[in-house]
Amino acid sequence: MKPLLSWSAALPAVALFVWLAPAAAQQPQQLPTLKLNAGMHNIQAQVAKAPDERQVGLMYRRDMPANEGMLFIFEEPTQQCFWMRNTLLPLTIAFVADDGTIVNLADMKPLSEQSHCSTKPVRYALEMNLGWFAKRGIGAGFKLGGAPFAKQPS
């Protein structure tokens, strides 16, 4: 029996797939969003909750509007560490306690593999454009508002 397609005929299709696959992986994720606030400053945050969403985060993006960011939500409060592999934007990350209090901030350089970690166990991390928090006088101890930080009924 003769095969339907020879390897030499399939090779161009395989090569095209291998060439296009990384480009497809570099498309920004379409994630749900929610509104947060830092005092009078509104934030439109994409929510990265699933492990694969958190792993990709803001990788490959070339820009992000001024008052937008990404909120990473983890199952349990633990020390969270982030790096910037394949991330093209300079960012500031806020590590956030369950009640919305910023534990610490870190400025992160594009494409760096340097780890930036929370100083205490947290369940949330909010990435914004570099300097967003500093320009608004927001630092450790400041309390963010929004649905994830609302007090849960006992």
C-alpha cells in the first residue's frame, strides 16, 4: 500500500508549522479583566489565575496602556518570585497581601532572569508599567482596592 503523502511532500508543511508556532505563542493572551484601585487611581487588570496563564504573564508584549496591568492570583499565600524571561516591557511588580496591602515593590528590567521575590507570603502580584506606583506615591503599606481584596465572610 502506498502512503497518502510522502515525507518530501510533507516537509514544507512541517517547516511552515515549526516556523509559525513560535509566532502563535507570542500573541498576547486574552484574559478576563477586573477593576482595581489605588486610592483615586483606577487600574484595569488582566487576571492570570491558571498556572499556564501565570507562566506566560506579560511575555512578548510590546506595550501596555498606562493604567492597565496584570494581576496574578495564586491558590495559597507563599513567597512569590518573578523574572522577566521573554518579557519586553520594563515593569514594576507589587506583591500584595490578601487584604490588598502592598507588601513590597520591585522594578524589573526587560528580558532579565533576575528573581524578584515577595518579602512575605502573598497570594497576589500586580505588574504595572515601570514607575507607575512611584509616580503616584504608592509604596509598601498602601492598600489597593477591588473585588479580590474585599473581606471574605467568615
